[in-house]
Amino acid sequence: MEDSADGGGERGHTSQLRRRLGRADLRAVPETRRALRELLRHWGRPGQSETAELLTSELVTNALVHTDQDAVLTATVGPDGLRVEVRDFVPGRPRPRKPDGDEGTHGRGLVLVQAFADAWGVRTHGIGKVVWFELGAEMA
């Protein structure tokens, strides 16, 4: 897993975490959460970094489980907020779907992103797509 980060998310600065996620490597999910937690150490209001970790985990898990390909995570934090993008290399747009009660915890990722992100979307990118979300930088 390739990883890079710069800065610390302090007010007025832009910092970025970029990580290549290996095909079907679900160990990348908690590792990504830890790296994002470090990036967001001094950012946002109470509870906001936990929301960012949850939503990022959902996007990373979706990319690794549903594409059977590598993915690339980019998290950028600056004065206006946080933007997280997960790029995969498979065409097709994911859609939030109402989870079936028999599916346990499956099928809730994009529903959570839709509910908690200030903005989110999907855009085509080369042979694949980027699923992204944003959280504003309101300070406590």
C-alpha cells in the first residue's frame, strides 16, 4: 500500500492524504481510518472527524468489495473543509439503495454518505469513476 500525507489540517493550510489501496485488501479500511484520523487531528468541530472516518470507510469498502480492482484514496483538508475521493477502475455508477433487513450491515454505505455528507457525488474518470464527499469546516 502506497501512502503519502502532507501537513496537518490546521486552519488556513491545505493538507492531503493519498493512498493506493490494493485489490480486495480489506485491511486497508482500518489503516485508512487511522491515517485519516491523523490528518484530521486538529480539524473540525467535535465528532466531525469521526463522521469523516465513517464515510471514508464506507467508500473505501465499497471500492474494494464491489470492483475487485485497486483503488486510490485522496483526502484533502483545507480552510473550507474536507473532500474525500475514492477512485476505482471499473465503469458503472453506484447508487444508494434502501437496505434489505436481511442483509445485515450490507447496502448502507452510500445511504450513510448521502445522510451525513454536506455534498457527495460520482463522476467518471478515465476507465473508472470517482466517488466523493465533502464536509464543511465549521469550527466549534
